Amino acid sequence: MEIGRKRGFTGESMKVTLQKTRKISRELKGILQREDSSRTSPPMALKVALLGCVGVVWLLRLGVQGADAGDGRKGMEPVPGERLIHLGGRCGSLCPLIHTNVNLTGAGSARSIFEFRTLDPEGLVFYGDTQGGADWFVLVLRGGVPEMQIKKADILSMVSGGPRLNDGKWHQLEVRSEGKIVVLEVDQQVALMVGLDSPMTRVQGDMTGQIRISLGMMLRQEKELFEPLVLAMDGCIRRGIWLNLSDPWVADLDPNAYSCFPDIQPGSYFSGEGLVVFNTSDSLSLPPLPFPSQSRDNIIVELEGHVEDWTGSFLNIQTQNHESLIIATVRNQTKQLEINVDTLTHIMPLVPGENSLTLNLSRHQIKVHYGTTDFTIKQTPPGDPRDWLAEWDKGLFLAFGGVMGGSLHSGSLHSGSDYLHGCIGKIKVQNQEVDLDRALYKHASVTSHSCPVSPL
């Protein structure tokens, strides 16, 4: 697996980082195996609210994708529980852990309070379980509204409601246990309540043993949820008071390297470090298109944002064999917009205040609209023009935020180039907004639903 390099990332540090990443991968695999084997074990006692609020092992997704964290590592670092944490964590599926070991008897109360901010309508806020995952709890957002899913003994319950939280403002959340009832408060107002009672839950009694919690990451298989969802969450947590526990978490990363934007606005932020890739034939990630291709005349890809503030390539379409067909780039130094289609290049000046660009792919040509400019690029050679609609259905790589370089299957997308720096307000396909969290690949540096208000 080829992994991208950052400034100052030496061969020796890459070797050490890879060793740590593989170790973490083995540990996570072991956790999942133990969870699967625990299904045949008798359920252990659990207080559901505590699952969302405490842990003998706390796991937080912080860091950057794979070995990209190389020059950020400074050994084991203490991290206070009340610090500002980004749930997306600039981290991939194999990421270092932040954790603490706490004696359960040291918990000061059966409630936890924290502040939460997001523009993301869907994703996991936190997960907790006890006794290897036999009983578990999740707090998520769906459509911007809080939702709790709880598995306890022979009960699997789901409840949702309360105010929409994806408004970009800080909200105080409190989760507490009141006997057999779990309560979620939002801004000091009760938003959700759920009660759990059955003969098996009565047998379990009070909670004992180890409890695990993770922020922005689920330690069970997603298919076990009552109702599945996109787990990735572009959101932040701060000022957490977790059962009055004062023990710091311990991070295997530099905690100062990962932070949330001071103020946010809607959009997707590309920091100039990576890109996002979709497969055009994947109906689960991109908005569905009319099928078959004969039933439509074109495919429209639209990007909105302050184009004159972008720098780098914002759109790249490649074949499955990684042949670049379209590259769209903003040359901020020369104030030009450059569109490359196969061997053809069209250059136009950037238009101040123009905030949208549209590519209209028909069967044998491409129309581009930007500002007051409209032009058509016809395919060559004339005797064998490219059928864009048929190739879209067959499957093309649709990348935003850079030019793909390397194979998606070999994991070497880190070798891409000309990455975009800037905020894309909206990305639409066939007039439907695209959710970057559903992408085939998304680099850890890309925030899917928020941009900084002030340029970074």
C-alpha cells in the first residue's frame, strides 16, 4: 500500500507509523472478534445511559489517514476530557486511539454533559457498550434530529425526536439514567425519553464490569443497528463532563494537530491534502439516474462556491483504468479556469462573484457553463466519439478536490496531485445534492458538511 507523504515525513517515521497502524488494526480486529463471540454469552448488567457517558476504555477517532500522521506523532499525550474534539477526526478506518482506564466505581454520577456542534444531518455522535458488546447504546443524528438506539438483554429499541441540531450552533446535550429510563436533554430541555423493562432486564440488575465508549466511531457491526445510517459525522464536541471523571485520556497523537474550525458555514472544505472519489455506477452513493441511458439526454454535474477563491483541481473524471477524461482546475495565480477534456483544453478568465459552474455531459459532447460563458467540447476522433452516458452507467471515477493518481484498489490514492484548497458550497448531480460521506473514498482532511467562515 502506497501512502502519501507530508513534509518532514521520513522513511524511518513511515516505517514506525505503519507498524503502529498494523498493530491498531490487529487490536480492532480482535475487538470485533470478541464481540462476535460474545453473542452466545449471557447478557451482563447495564445501565443504558451510562453506555453513552462512561468507559473503562474510551476510543476516539482522532488523527489523519493511515501514515499521514507521521510527523504529528509525539508519543503518548495526555488529553483532558473537556477538550475540543472533531468527531471526523481527520482519520481513516485505521487510526490511533485516545483512551483511558477508569475504575467504574470512580464514576461520580449517572449523567454526562457535553456541547455539540454540526451542520451534518446524519451520523454517529457516540457509541457505548458493556460486556464485550452484548448490550449497547448509540446516539446519532438522522435528518438533523437526535435518535437513540438501545440494545439491552432481549430488547432492541429506537426513539427519535426533539429539535434539529445540525444548525451550526453549539448545543448542550445531557444523557442520564433515571432507573429504567434514559433521558436526553438538549439545551436543558427534555428531548427524548425511553424506558426499558422486561424479565431479562430485571434479572440483569445493576451495571458491572467494563464499559467502552467511542466518539464518532462504532465498535459493533453497523448491520446490528435497528435502522442503519451513514455513521460518518462532521461535528465537534467540547466541554465534556463524563460522570465527573477527572482522569485524562491518553492519545498516541499530537493533540494540538487536530482541531475544529472556530466558526463554520455550510459546504465541503478541501484543505489541499486530498480528494473524494465516487463511482458513477454506484446508486447508493450518488443520486440515482434514469435507467437505461436511452431514457435521458444528459448528465449534469454542478458545483457552487466562490470559485475565484479556489486553488487547484476541483473535478476529475477517470475511467476504471485510471485514464483521465476530464480535469477542471482553477489557476488562482493567473486568475484562470482551465477545462481539459481528453487532449482538448479550454481556458477562460475567472469571473469575480460568479459562484457556480456546470458541466452538461450528453452522448457525444460536453457543454460547460460558467458566468456568462457557454462553450461546447465535442469528442475526437469524430469517427469514434465517446458515449458519455454509456460510460457513466458502466462506471467512471468521479473525483472532487484533486486529480486521482494511483489505484483505488491498491489504496494508493494518496499519490494524487493538484489538490484543491477551498470551500465548495454544494456539489450536485442531476440537480440533487451529493453527500461526501457516502463516497467510495474520502480523504481524512476533507470535511463533508462544514467550511471555515474565515479562510485558512
